[in-house]
Amino acid sequence: MLLFTTDGNVRPLEHTGGSVPVDRGQAIRRTCSVTSADVSLIPRTATDEALIYGARLRISRGVDYGDGTQELVPLGVFRLDSVAGDPADGPVTLAGKSLECIVADDKLLAPHRSTGTVVGAITTLIQRSMPDAQIVSTITDVSIGSRTWDVEADPWAAVQEIAGAAGAECYCSADGTFVIATLPDPLTSDPVWGVEAKEGGVYVSGNRGMSADGVYNGVLARGENAADGAAPVQYLAVDDDSGSPTYWSGPYGHRPKFYGSSLLVTVGLCQQAARVQLIAAKAPNASGDFSSLPNPALEPGDVLRVTHPDGLKELHQVQSFTVPLDVGGEFPIATISAKEDA
């Protein structure tokens, strides 16, 4: 774990515990809480405070082989937001948020107009607050209509709306890179990890359930942009798989979700946004929550192959998890969908 102070120094940080929660349902996807016995971390003067305000934490977890070598996986780059503890005896608790918070907190001081393409408009907003930010896109870039955000608007919310025009999402990855991507389809994506309840497996405990809450079988994407002189357009994407439990013409009935933005100026843009968003909208027809041995390399949206103690095999898609920063800590995982795996 490293602490980057505002004067450019890098300081190894000895810690005694903590955790890194990761949740794709939150605007700020990663947060951290770290405990340390080092009471010198608590600011005592204005100079100390200046070094901390704007400082960053880079957290990793992995294996120490005992011979001076390590194999580490990044867990996140965080803006340090608070330091508190007993100044005499400790412990000290450090809390931070991943780098999306820098964009979100830099509210607009003047109206901002986005136009061009999805990737270009997102890049402009992120680099407005972080000129050196690295942005990686895995989507097919598309043109968008214009959209103006007013003074005091949240630029990170604007980024998400622009990404939504391509049926995508934007987030900061564990290595501090901003990523523009779509949620993987669990039925066509290869599992990244096997969680098995057997000797040598990493399965600890689990449960499975079903709920219709938040499950949609249609997405109506609509766009209207008078400023660009574009006529209203829309497209309805539905679950047309007759073998699906959420089949549009089946017993589940019609449960549409709506998405509207002035960025959508053609039927083609509406179609793409609706179809990609439908994958996530209909996904949680089953859910599972389980604990395993820690895997710090996971990302929300990853597909897992889970084998329960009774032999039931399922494909799970990760919604959230919490990585412990102490040895042997629990590793709970919540999923947004679970499908039986042949």
C-alpha cells in the first residue's frame, strides 16, 4: 500500500486491517477504509493538512513469497478523504474514494455542451477535471446529438448519461484507468473464475433466490433534440426469446423500462441503447450471494462458474464484493444474475 502526498513523495503505508468495497451500483464504484498504527498520519499542522488534502492511496493485495518477491493485484487508486484516530495511541483510520469522485466533485461553473461522439464527449468531461486521466474504451464509438448541462450539474452523472447513449457504462478500474464498456452478457462470456464446493475449492457458503423486483423485459429508448432540429425518435427492444422466463409474450407480461436522452437523435442510436440496456435489465431473474476465499482480481460484471455443495452448477455475474485487507478476511460476493450451467 502506498501513500502519494501532494508534495510528490511516495510513502509505504503499513496497515493493520481494512477493506475495499466494490459495487457497480454506486456512482463511485470503489471505496476504501484502512487502519494503521502509525499516529504520525494524523495531521497536526496546516502543512500536514496540505499534504493530505488531495493525497492518494494506491492499494494492492496479493502473495508475499517470503524471499523478497511479491505478486500483487491492484485494488484501486483512491483520493484520501479523511484521517482520524487517537493521536496518542491510535489506531488511525484512513478513508478514500476511487477517482470518479474527482470528476463528480468538480461541479460545472458554466454551462457545458457535449456533442460529437460518446467516447469524445466522455473524454472531454473527465479530462476537464483530470487532464492526465487515461481513458480506455472497449465499445464501438457512435455519434450523439448535443446536450447542454447547466451550472452546478454533476459532470460524472453527465458521463454516465453519455455512456448510456451507447448502452455502456463508465467507471474507474482498479489501476486508476477510466473504462468505457458494456456489461458482459453472462450467456456468451467465458467465466473468469471457478468457485467450487469441494476439496481444494474456494467456496465457503452461499444462498440462491429469485425476485422480480427491478427485472424488466423491455427497454424503450427515446430521443428528442429540438436544439439540433432532430425529430423525436424511439425504439423498443424486448425479450423475444420464447425460452426465457421474462419472454415479452409470455406469462411474465410486459414490464418495460424507459431511457430518454437528447443525445439519441436517430432510430439506430435508440436501437443500440435499448438492446444493450436490455441485457442488464432482464439479467437479475435469479440472484446469488456467497462467500469464498478472496480473489482481488475480480471486477463487477465478471462471470463466475459456481458449484454448490449439492452439485448445482450456475453462472453468476458479479454485482459487488468487499476485499479484506487483513489475512484470512471474509470475501462476500453479491451477484446480479445467476443462470443454471450445464
